[in-house]
Amino acid sequence: DWTMAEFKKTKIAEIREQVGDGKVICGLSGGVDSAVAAVLIHEAIGDQLTCVFVDHGLMRMGEADQVVSLFRGSYNIPLVHVEAETLFLGGLKGETDPEKKRKFIGKTFIDVFEEEAKKIGGAAFLAQGTLYPDVIESVSFTGGPSVTIKSHHNVGGLPERMNMELVEPLRELFKDEVRDLGRELGLPDVFVGRHPFPGPGLAIRIPGEVTRERCEILRKADAIYLEEIRNAGLYDAIWQAFAVLLPVKTVGVMGDGRTYDSVCGLRAVTSTDGMTADVYPFDAAFLTRVATRIVNEVKGINRVVYDYTSKPPGTIEWE
Ligand code: XMP
């Protein structure tokens, strides 16, 4: 794509100009945006860049490993992988309030990131995969509209605290353009095409208390749902699809026995920027197949429901 090739060249020059021979740290979230930012910056300044992946243990099945092998293996980008599941799950213990869960995860993420950044030492720059819609939505952090719907998870406040300058090469781009840029940089299609994933991860897809066991149950259901979506050839037509695990138990029947297990909700939406969204209209046979597989294959779930709410009035995530 000619336009993206030009954009890439311009940005690489700008990054070199801004950074000089300074050191840059980039936090990887596991998502597309931070990955594209990191690969672009690495192309500009090589090993002046170090990536830090704070692994909160709240990723989907297999995703943390994919990030690590992509960066260390394919790109040979210096990567610090901080395995912090115990720290995050420990702090979430007993917490059921959505905003408190978000705030705890955001704060802990920053604490861990800061500690690692100090260990690396001497970085004057912090890179972020901020996109244009983030620039608009984050007005609410800085005293814009007084209603905060949800505290978004990012490393806001960290640059000032650590006295670092931001490098944000994706600030003018929308999601589809970031994907084009990612392809231009040679990132694999399955990675670039990934659905967005929220910073607080599975914690906000488990209303109520988050435990390791509930994360595991959700990971299995979510993997089945996404596998069926890919098999049906629908993945790229959907903006985001995911399972949620509800803190509600219902009665069911399995064989000749009674079950009493959790409800799993399925969500799938179309959108262009996540600010508004429409429900994806799966056909009944598809939903039936997914529900049957989840109830049969995932211990701990005995009922599946489909979320038919658009945004607004719903949000995409459940918390
Ligand atoms: P909502 O649920 O507000 O989500 O309709 C809109 C889009 O934002 C994603 N999302 C987040 N992304 N940190 C992120 O990086 C967050 O804290 C966060 N919360 C929601 C959500 O997945 C959807 O794409």
C-alpha cells in the first residue's frame, strides 16, 4: 500500500529525529496497537528500544505466549516479560466493584511497569500505541466531560512521574490504518487482524470476583467461541467477539443428573472505532452449535446466552 509505505518512512524519520541516540521503553499490551508501535520504533532505532510486557495473567488462551514468541523469536526485539499473575489475582481477591477492579489493575500495571523501567535504566522516552480515537476519548481523563463511563487502562500519568517524553507514532491513525501499517511492517495477518482486547483483560469479562479458576473457565469457553467464529469465516467481519462469565448459577440437566453451574454470555459486535457498535446477527444454527459445545466441553458452565444490546445504550465490554 503506497500511502502506508510513505507514512512509515515519514514516521521512522520523525522517530529518529525525536529520539536521537536516547533509549525508549515500550509497554506491550498483547494487542495490535502497541505491537505495531513497537515494531515501527524498532525499525527506526533498533535496540535503543526495549519492550516491557507486563503479563497480568488475564489474557486469552495462548495470547501471552504468542506475544513473547513474536517479539523475541520473529523480530528479535529486546523484551522483558514480567509474569505478574499472582500479584494481580492477589489484589483482585474479594473485589467485585467494576471501577475498583479497573483502577487496581491500572495502578498495579503502572507500578510494575515503572519498576521494570527503572531496572532498564536511563530511558528518556516512553512509547505508546495511542490511536486517534484514544486521543479523543481520553479527553475525559483531563477534565473534559465530567462523566467517566469507565476508567480506561493505560499508562497515563507515568510519563510525568518518571519524567519521560512520549513517543506516540500512531496518534493520527484509526484502527484499520494501524492494521495496514502492521502489514506494511511485516506483522503476520492473524496478529494484525486480531480483535481489540481491553487492557484489564479478562477481569472485566468476569463480573464479580475474579479468581484463577474463573479465568480458566472463561478462557476455555472463549477459545471455543472464537474457534467456531474462525471456522465459519466470520472473524474479520466482526469488530470484537468474546465470552463473559457471569456470577450467576442456574440449574441444568446433564445425562440423568442435575447441574448447578455458571452462565456464559456471548458478545459479538461490528464497529468502526469502538465508540458505537451493532450486534452481530449470527444465525441460530451457529449460536446453537457454540452453546452446545461450551456446555459439553467446559466444566463449570451449563447455560449460554447471547447479548443482543447495541452501543449505545450498552457498552461493548460488560464492565
Ligand atoms: P466499551 O466497553 O467502553 O469499550 O464500549 C470500547 C472499546 O474499548 C475497549 N476497552 C478498553 N481498551 N483499555 C483498553 O485498552 C481499557 O481499559 C478498555 N476498556 C474497554 C473495548 O474492548 C472496546 O474495544
